[in-house]
Amino acid sequence: MKTLDQIRPSITTLDAIPAIPAIVQPLASILQLPVEQVNVEQVVQLVSYDSSIAAQCLRMANSPLFGRRKTETVRSAILTLGLKRVQAILLGCCLNRIVPADKWAFNATTFWRHSLGCALISRKLATLIGYAEPEKAYLSGLLHDLGMLVNTLACTDEYRKCFVAARDERVSVESAELKELGFTHCQSGKILAEHWKFSADVVAVIEFHHHVAETPSDPALVALIHLSDLLCRLRDLGYGYYEAMAVDLARDEAWLSLLEHCPQLATLDLARLTLDIDGAMGEIIALVDAVFRPDSSASI
């Protein structure tokens, strides 16, 4: 069994993947900006940096979901898809390269559906309750489970056992990680996020999204991502298995923490938000399936 210190070398080797330092780090900054402040030329440059990512964007733009007319350039693909979709494709493609196809300990498509779903719901929830930085919420939702990529790369066989145990026992992945590995994706994700110099708030989300009360930074953001993650897992956007969860949102520590910082949460129409999650399923599935081929990963 590997320890956290033993997996650190695996994290530093990720810098050898060309697209990672060249795209992920600047993209993390861009993703936190409101759409109207994003420099389209910078996004075009990031997409064009890597031919395979450019091809993914073009393929998505020409898919039945968007393909009303032939799209042949990166710029026209960005205009067809919209900046936020393109940024999600960019980040997803880069992070997907962390793990070789034969190293996935769980289903990659399911992972990206959950991550994108959490990002979209986080931004929606942030807007509804008056959280000041909905785009930071989107980025944090997209990256909250970053440590799962580290774990599957650094200890593939042991991590497969985690997912089998989680499915068989109907418990959270975090619980299975503690039992099988002795550490969680929150801890390993923090190491990678700090290595890539993500902002302190995003690092806090990655480390504390399952333990909101312990966060030293932006408790409202961490609580918001916790709730979005929970809502996704309750609405069939989890990790491909049934979790036996007894959930009372109004008494959840994250709900109470977020209510303290964003009083508008008290008037939230939770039923409507749930419908919004269900309504977003089609786009989430189409986007992820168009970019990440399901046959490139293992299934639990």
C-alpha cells in the first residue's frame, strides 16, 4: 500500500505532458472570469496549441447537438459551442491525459459526467443564492475530484478495489479510500492543485469538499460545492452505483454554513433546482460522450 509521500513523484511527472502546464494553468485563471471578460483570442490560442484538442472541439461543434452548418476552424467552433463549453472541453481533455487508457480504475465517462454536472449545478446554485463568484464555483465544481485522477494513476490496482468496495458496500468513494488506501482523493488532489499553483480557494474546495467545517478558506464556496456534489450523486450523476445515503439537506452542515454566508439560500426552490439538474442531464451526457469516448476506460 502506497502512502501520500510515495505518490508525490507521480504528481511531478505530470509536467512532462506538454498540454498540462501550457493549458491547464492559464485556463484555470480564465475559467474564473465572467464570460464578458474572457479574451476569445486567448481561448483560440489555447485550443490551437494542441491539434488533438482542436480536433475534439471541431468534432463536437459538428455533432448533431450543434451541427447546423459545417464548422471548419477553431474560431468558428468556439463561436458555435460557446466559451464555457469550449473551456470545459479544454480542461477535460488535458486532465484526461493524466491517466493512460489502461490505467483508469473506474469509468472515465461517468467521472466526467459527474464533474461537469457538479460544475454546472455549482454555477446555477451560486447564481440563485447570490454567491459573488459563480464562475469560480463552476471551476471548483469541475475540479473538486481532481485527486481521483491522481489516485488512479499512482495506485491503479488498489484504487480499482476502492471502487469495487464502494459499489458492493454502497458507501462513498471517500470511505472506501480510507479503508483501502489510508488516504483520500481530497488529500492527493490538494497536492496536485498546489503543485499547479491553483488559487487557495480552489485548493480548499478540493481538500475539504467532504469536510466543510474544516476549511480555512472561503467556507461558502466549499459548502456550495459540497451541496452540488451531493445533489448530483442523489440525481444519478454520481459514480455509477447506488450510495445508501440518508440526506436531510436542511440539517446538513454545508447547508447551514452556506445559509450563514448566503441568506438567499433560505428561499431556494429546491424542487426547481432538482428539475434544472434533470434538465441539464441531456447536455452533460452529450458533451461528455462527444469528447471522451466511453470505450477508453475501465468500468467498475
